[in-house]
Amino acid sequence: MIDLKDYENAVIKFRKSLKFSILPILSWDFYSQNFENIKKSEEDMVSLMRLVSSNSWNFNTQVLDDKLKVEKNVIVVTDIHLNIVFATKNIWEMNQYHPKEILGKKPKMFQGHKTSKSTLKIVSEAVKSSKPFEVTIVNYRKDGSTYNCRIQGQPVFNEKGEVVNFIAFEKEVA
């Protein structure tokens, strides 16, 4: 058998001469999680852009990108009858619902006895008059626990000036 001692010494000397940092395996966990979030955001943007196109939105789409990727908002879109037609995948982190579970339902599903009636009235009047609104409301998660949700909502108009959707940018706040 050939003596490998010289070979092993050469390998050790070579590795010591390299200038690189060894990353702990833990760092890949952070990368992986961030990568999954980026991937979900991209999928959400593709779906949103389809909605923008199919309904001929007269809307600055850069706002969607900023609200989703920079500000990490949940985006919920309803039709003119307030049925949910789209929700971003990050809604799960806020209220434990998957987007598919809430499609076709009304945002009222997130409300309960601790939800302020006066705040709901502000939202209702803004929707009826096709005006933007911003409120903080007590919402309910799937498990029944509550959270404070800051909602920036506004009507979305098409190129003819007709309201075709309502969009809400939502974020859990303390």
C-alpha cells in the first residue's frame, strides 16, 4: 500500500493557504427561509399582475411591489361585492389562514365581538363612497386569538374610471 502521509500533508498545507471563511450550517437555515419568502413574494406578484391585467387596473403597480416586498404587508383584494378574490401567501403568518381558505369569503370572517363597530362603520362608509381609508382593527386568527391589524384600504379603478376591486394593505401591529 502506498504511503499517503505526503499526500495528506500536501492537502493540509493547501487548505491552510486558502483564504475563505467557513459558514456554519445554521446560516443556510436563514438563507433558505429568506429564499422561500422571496419565492412566495414573486409568485404573489405574478398573480397580482394577472389580476391587474384582467381587470384593467388604473393603478401604479410599483406600490404593490413596495407594499409586499419592502413593507412586508399582507395584500387582500376583493371584488366590488367585497368577496375576497386574492390574498398574498404571507397572510398565513398574520392569521393562520391560507389564501385558498378565504377566497370567495368576505373580510368579515376575521371579525368578532372585540372588533370595534365604530371602526367597521368608518370602513363601510369609505367603501360605499369609494374612498381610501386607514384604520387599526381587532381581527381574529383561525385559532380564535385576536391581533391588531392596521389596514390601508382603497378602491381600485379601471381605465374607464369604474371601481373594479378594493385592495387592502394589512399589517399586524402591537
